[in-house]
Amino acid sequence: MGKKKRRKKNKRQPAFKKRENPNWPLTALAVAGMVLTAYLVLTSWLGQTPLYCDEGSSCDIVQQSRWGSFLILPTAFWGFLTYAILAYIGFRVRNPGLHWKMAWTVALAGLGYSVYLNTISLLVIEAMCAYCLASLSIMAVIFGVVLFQRPGRLPHFKFGTWVGKTIVIVMVFVGGMHLHYSGVFDPMAGPEDPYLRGLAEHLTKEKAVFYGASW
């Protein structure tokens, strides 16, 4: 009787073997995203403009906006970090359940943030960046791959509940980022004062020089 019960229990909760090989589709796509974002970060740190992103172009306007950086670092740096985490998951994490849950969460967060940034570019900045759209495309494909690779049966796992929880987490994350860029958490990251901006532009056109002294 004891053996029969054990066999039934094993049928209900199948044991998943560790992945023998890396998740090459996920890893390859993540590396592509790393190359793209690394290029943007390096050009930013070197004070150069990316290819086809001349000064005054739509791409440059987006890159120079307040959404182009976060915590002093270029937004592309955080994209690079996201892709690097996905590459690590794809190459190193071999437990099927943990692998998929981690990949789903990171990919969903990356996709949500990328959609937010591109929506802001279109509706608020009124300019689109080809590099941002390329990154959005890569992240969307990664998310599609992860969704397609969902394991058939995971012990004690409810897909609907998991999706609901992670979507709420991502919405809170994106909402928090929007509040940051709105100046709620950091006034310096919020919208510019139109008067001060106009004054600065006027002084620049007039080539005004400030002379001062302190004792």
C-alpha cells in the first residue's frame, strides 16, 4: 500500500530534471540587447552621439530628455543590466521552474518599462528613437520566447495567479518610475520650469557672461 501511495504521489508531482544545455534562444536575444545598450552607454559616457542620432534629431531629443537617464546613469545602462540578467538566467540557471519564473519576471519588467518609455517618447516628447524601438522589439521577442517556453506542469504552480501577481508588481514598478520622472520623489528629475528654461535660452543666445566675486 505504501509503495502504491508513493507512486501516485510521484505521478501528481513529476520531478523536473535540470536543463542540460543553456537556453540558447533567450541567451542569444539577451546578448543582442546587451550589445545594443552597451553601444548607447559607451557613446554617452564618451560624449559622442550614436550613429544616425545627430544633434537635434528625434533620436537626440529622446536621448537628451529627462527620461534619458536615471540616477545620473543613462537609461540604456539599466537596459544593459536587464539584458545581462536575462543572459545569466538563460546561460546559468538550469532548474526549469526557477529558470522560467525568473526569466518571466525580468522579461515582463523590461517589456513594461520599454513600452512606457516609447509611449512617453510618442505622446509627451513627440519624437521617436530608433534605438529605443529596437530595444523594445528585442524585449518583446524575449518575452514571447519565455511565454512559449513555459513548462507544461510545475508542482504547486498556478499560472493565472503568477501572471496576476507579476503584472501588479510591474505596474507598481512602472508607476513608481513615472512618479520619479514627474518630480514626485526627486524634483530635479521632474519637468523643467518654463521660465528658467526660457531665461537660460535667452542668456545663451545673448552670450551673457556672469561675473561675480565672494569674500
